[in-house]
Amino acid sequence: MVIRPLLPDLLAALPLPTLAIDREERIVAMNTAAQTLVGAAALDRHYINVLRQPTVVDAVEQCQRDGKAREAHYLSSDGGNDTRYQVYVSKVNGSDYVLLSFQDITQLAKASQMRRDFVANVSHELRTPLTALMGFIETLRGPARDDAPARDRFLGIMTGEAERMNRLVGDLLSLSRVESEERLRPTQKVDLRYVVQSTVRNLNPLAVEANVTLLPRMADVDLPMIGDSDQLLQVFTNLIENAIKYGGNGKTVEIDVETTLRDPSLRGPAVRVTVTDHGPGIDPLHIPRLTERFYRADSHRSRALGGTGLGLAIVKHILSRHRGRLKIDSELGKGSQFTVILPLDAAQD
């Protein structure tokens, strides 16, 4: 058949890993991308011995039988990293050859899993306060209808649960907004020193209430940069508020602002804002995952203190928009340091 000699050249022109199977069910041609995927030794071997996975084998058998195109999934593992492929199986018109093309859908699969995890996490976070509210409402309409002290106590708890849901919805909206703006460079001129000073001033009442002392340390010079002042205020509010909450009664929280002509992580002039608390610290095992949505090193304590598990995820996306970095250092029993690193000239990479 004339098509056989042309197969290698035809497959070489295709961008996806593609191989051809003849009527004897042997792999008779494949392009370079397919050789990388299944190995060059696969040529002239029976396709079942090469591909093995039942869904792909079934799709090929059915396509050979009725000539109709099929789709299947193929999972490849290389050094512990799994890669998922969508396999398109189709028969070449007027021949006995079946072509298999492999499209890498790993990132799509991960994104889909992330969406499912996100919905599950949001549902879980909302279910607890909603269940509590429904339970107290039922109690207030029944046994506690005429019990004034119990009614006041229950209404206080209900207010707290409603505020918790409100914080969660607010953080979800904030996260959605910063994610949508992450690729849009800021254009506003801001003074970072003023942003940090404003944050400390705004949070000082909370610190006094928690018996925590805020110690800002920075030079009396302007730190002009291109940025979004509201988002930067949100970053430092989150970090300093967390330090107040987790630092402990009677402790101090230091806010150090330093500049450097060349920061190793940004490869240029930068400002570092380090928020240090002297609380119980964080197990180093948790640190790589702290900026994930809904991840908490101490779930019970975080919820008790009003945390939604989204604050550091918001911080990460805001800093990404500003081409900045977040560095976390902590040791159990010795407190934590959260360092924000921002380019002094954010208008340049």
C-alpha cells in the first residue's frame, strides 16, 4: 500500500506524539514525540505490549473493528511525576492503519481537581456555621423561646457564626478579585513606608486589646514604588494581624523595614518588610503549604481566632502581581518571621 512509506514523514509533521498501528496490530511508525513518550524500541512491537493500559487497548480494538474514532486516557509516569494524556484513536480512510495521538492534559486535570477541591473546601467551611445557626434557630423557636439568658447567649453565638461566614465570603471575593488582576501590572505611585505606617496605626487598637506591643522599625525616608496601595495595605494587615493573634498575650510584634541595592531573589533593588512574632511557631513541615487555599497549620486554633484559611493565599497573589516574594521562617517554640520582598522600582522586571 502506497501510504506505508509516507507514514514516517506524515507523523513527523504532527506536533502531538503520534504513532501508527497496522492490521497485524504492530506499531509501524511514530514521530519523535511518540518515541520520547513510549520509547524508540516500541517500533515494530505489538501495541498491547507497549501501551498496556486497558482503556487505550479497548479504544484501538473498537476502532479497528468498526472504523469509528475513539478517545481514551493514558497515564505516563516518569520519576514519580504522572502525566495524563487524552488519546485520540482514529482509522486512516481507505487503509488498515490506526493512528493514536496523545495530548497532554495534565494541567487541565490538575485545574479540574483544584476546582473540585475548592468547592469541597468552601462547602465544608460554610456547613459548620450554617449547621450551628440552624440548630440555635430551632432551639430559640422551641425550648429556649422564653429563656431570656439562654436566648441572649445563643444570639451571641449566632452573631459570631454569621460574622465567620461573612469573613469567609469577603475573603472569597477578595481572592477572586486579586486572582483576576494578578496579570495586570499596577500603575499607581505609592510610598511603601506610608502604607506600613498606616497598617500599624489601624491595627494598634487590636494589639492593645490583645496585650501585644507593635514595634515598627524603619528609616524616616520615603519608599516610592509602583503598586496598588489598597492591596499592599491588605498584605501587611493580614501579616501583622496574624502575628498579633498568634504571637501570644504580653508579647511583641516587630515590623522591620529595610532596603537593599540588590536582593538575591529579585536580582535588583528591593525593600524587605519583616513581621516577627514570638508565639509558638510553625512546624517546618507546614511552611511550604501555608499559602494554599484553606490550608491551616492548626485548624482548630485558626478557626477559633476567626481565620478563614485564605489570607496567605490572597497575600501570595497580591505579591505575584507586584513581582514580589513572600519568605516564611519559623521554628517551633521560637516564633515566626514573614518577610515581604518588593522591588523598589515595580515598573521594571
